[in-house]
Amino acid sequence: MNYLQYLVEKIHTVTAATVDKDGLPVTCAIDIMDYDEDGLYFLTAKGKSFYQRLKDREYIALTGIKGENSLHCAAISVRGKVKETGAERLSLLFEKNPYMEEIYPTHESRRALTVFKIYEGSAEWFDLSKKPIERESVSFGGASSKTEGYFINDLCTGCKTCGTVCPQNCIDLSDIPAVINQNNCLHCGNCQSVCPVGAAVKIY
């Protein structure tokens, strides 16, 4: 599944987080308007504080959700570097997102707009509508993949205590050490809290 495509075409409007000059987080709603194999594109006006935060910090994080409620939704979270690409892609974004013509109806009014690209980033897919839940992490734009989550190491004795507290029953106890199915793990940490030998560890 192309998660960047899903974000653009199925979710579109996301909550984005940046950091202000005092190092404090600031959120706003933006539309992710296009994608390619290297990243995501959105636009903003140069007069906005959002624009200045992007220029100052050159980093962004965002989350978009699609679904009726918590048990019937999928979410994608993205974080990565961001850079201004200017007006070169602006006409294409308006073509793909014609509703923008209602907001900026003339070419003169669009002079304030500029395009940004999110690149060298990572995305996490999280689907609560599946039983067990489904999650997957991917990287894009040349960013290195990071291994995160809970894992069971060779200290495991096979006591199976971790399996009694896993809300998604995603720990394979048929072998030693036991194996956590990462695509179904909630990252709740129950396994780590009950393991009597410290075999369940979290990797950041």
C-alpha cells in the first residue's frame, strides 16, 4: 500500500505540528495536496506564522485520520524534513485541488503562496478497524529506517507471562524466545512490565 498516496487522496486534511521561536509546539490544519516517491507537497502563504516556523526549523510532524470513530478508523502520522520549493509546482497543486480557486481566485492573489515539500521522513500507518490492529512503519525520500517497538530477547525463559497481558494477542509463544508480531502490536508496554527476567525490551 502506498501510504503517501492514501494520505493525499483519502485523508487530505491533517493536523500539522511545528515549533515556534520559544521551542514550544504549535499545531494547525493543512491540506496535503500531492505526493511522489520522495515525499509530500503542501502550500501556504508567506505571510503566515506557519511559514516562518517552517523556514526557521525546517521540520514538521503531522497526523491524519480517516474513519467514523476510534474503532473504525485508520491514521497516518508523518514526520520529516521540510523545504520550500517555491511556485514551480503551484499550478499543478491548483489543478489537482481545484477548491483552492475559491480561496485564491486570481493569479494576483496567489502571489502570496509558496509550496513546501516534506522529504527524508518516516510514516506510520495505524488501523484500529482491523482485529488485531494493524500498524506499519515506512521511510521515504532517502531517510534511514528506524526499528522501534517492543522485542523479546534471548533472556526469555518461555514462561509465557507476557502472553497473558497482551491486549492484541500478538505474541507468538510457540518458541523461545517468544516473538512479538510488530504489525499488530499496540506498543502498550504490558509485556515489559510483567516479564520476570527483563526479556521484553523497548527499542527507540
